[in-house]
Amino acid sequence: MALSIGAAELPKVTTAVIGEMAPQAKNDAFSFWKLPDEWHEQLAASAAASEAAIQRYLFEEYLSERDRRPSASLRIYYFIKNLIPLAVRHYINAAAIRTRGRREFPQWPCETALIDFWKKWLRTSLRTLGREDGPHIGFWPDGYRCCIVLTHDVESPLGVERIEKITEVEMKYGFRSAFNFPLAQYRIDWNRVAQLKDHGFEIGAHGLRHDGRLFRSEKDFQALAPILERLSREQGFRGFRSPSTLRRAEWIRELPFDFDCSFSDTDPYEPQPGGSCSVFPFFLGPLVELPYTLPQDHTLINLLRRDPLPIWTAKLHWIASMGGMILTLTHPDYTAVEPHLSAYEELLKRLSNLDKAWRALPSEVATWWRQRSQLQLKTESGRTAVMGEGSERAVVRSLSDEPLAG
């Protein structure tokens, strides 16, 4: 795809608005599995109890309160960050990771705690109902068995210049992806952004700047969030990912987006380590959270100095084997040059060979997951029917046919 570089003019305010928010959905186990409504009365107590246990993982409540927010030491780092050459910065960050020490939980690159909880809850529920099997609404629409979502954070003007190399290789294999831009860090060529949209790519907000301020304090958040909201509304952005994936769950849910991508399933190498333990979307207040589930290119290439392809390959097959969401987080700044571009192309080849995999944009996954949460599965006289908006795309599966239930 040829993306010409037009004049970097400031965009005009448009009438585009952030997507409409549906009634807030739950993260309990009954809602996750989407079992027949007729079962809910018998399982109501265990479903309600499951939500607290599940949200302990999703919202990183297994961490101390201090560890669930950006550390004070990051303030010093961001104060001097721009004075440090990039290569030296990567060296310092890699050294800091080596001295940090690894937590025992969550495991990296794969953590099964939440998966194990969902399985155990389902087994216990079937015993309560006196059943060995039953139907549920499949996780993905139109008969797909897993999901692939490609996302990129564009860190710098250099990354902007390298976008075309990424889009060319993605289109070669029939993919489209989402590019997230920090809205006040460098001058954005909105003509180029428009061309990306015209070719089917999606654009999101990557915060304002990589300066650590947005989630540093409530005062900073209250000052910066309105600016982020205004700039995002001007472009009609539906999605958000925090710079450096710094996050405060209770604040992110207040942002006016359809979905967020600031959490991982497991990532001990970010400035704020942790993870939701989920390889499926979940709800963060009114937002749909789409955790990135493949290790970041930056982590593997610049911090661990490892070939990313073996780890990417092993994990994508692990996620696909459970019918989960394979969500990548790469950066044109690093991946659009050799040998890393070839590794990324090989990743796309392997993703394209997955059977019954839904290639979706983040907004499409968020829309489906929100629709699925509102669907109802009815059973009568041995027959099942799905009711609600989006039901024509829903597939009813036997739990015994669901790899995750095994």
C-alpha cells in the first residue's frame, strides 16, 4: 500500500463520536460461559461468588495496592528519559529488569490460573445440575474457533515513517491491524492516518505522551483526561492503550472509549508488571478490555535480546488450542526493520494457517463481546435458541466440544 506523505495539517473537528455504551456487563463465570438462562436460578449463588474471584485476576487485585499503580521511581525516569539516547535507554531498562527479580505469579509467557478457575467452576456447576454436558454460546461469531487481533503502538516519527512496511506485509497475508498514536508527543500527519483508514486499518489513541503523567496521580489524571477526550473525539477514536501500559483500572473505566488495550494477560517486563491472566476479552466498567496476549516485540527484541518468533509461535498455538484471543502488540519503530520484519512476516504466515480463526479489528471484537454479553440462550423441548441483537452470528456449541471446557 502506497501511503503518500501529505502536509501535516491539524485536523478539523468532526461529528464522529465514541461508540455508544451498552448496559454494563459482568465478569462472572456464568456470563463468561453464556449458559442457558434456565440454569441461572440454580447457579446464581456460585455465579455471584465467582465474580469476585475472577476480578481478583482481571484487575490485578492479587498485587498490593502500591503495585497496582505506577511506581514512584518512574517519575525520576520520565524526568530524564529524553536526555538518554535510545540505545542506552534500552540497556538501562534491560538491566533494571534483570535486577527486579521475577514474581512467581503470574507465570510468563503463559498463565493458567484463570483458565483453571473457569474450568473448575464449570465442572462443579454441571455436577450441581446433574449434567455431564450442555450448550453454551460460542466465544466467537460465525463459527470461528479463536480470534486474531493485530495492534501497533507508534512511538515516534521514525515509527510513522515505517508504517508502510508493516501494512504491506499484513495486506500480503490478508490482515488489517490497528495503529495507536500518542496524540501530543509528535506532530501527526492526519492525511496518512486517513489513508490507513481508507485501506481498512483502524486508528486508536495511545494516550498523550510517554511521560508517565496520565496515571501518576489523581490530580494529573483529572487535568489530562479531558485533553485526551477532546483529541480522541475529534478523530472519532474508539480505542485506547495507555503509554507504556501504565494503568489504574478504576480510572481507565472512566475514559470515554468503547474499549481499552492497556492490560496484558501476563507481562512481568513492563514498567508496571502484572497481568489479567485472561486470553479472552472482559469488561472494565462500561469498556471492553482487550488484553494483549503475545509478548511485545520491544520486550523480546530490546530487553531480553531474544528471537521473538519461537515464543510467539508457542504461545499463539497455546491460545488457539483453547479458543482464545491472540492479540499482538508490536511497534513499527522496532519491527519494521530486518531481521525483525522477516520474523513478523513469519508470524503472520503462521497466524494465517490457523484453522477457523477470526481475523478482526479491535473495534469488531469489542462490539461482538458486548453483543454476546447481552444474548440469551433459551432451551425448550430439547431445542436451543439464541435471543438478542447479534444472535444471527452466534453459534451454540456443546460444552464437550469446547477445548477450554476440557
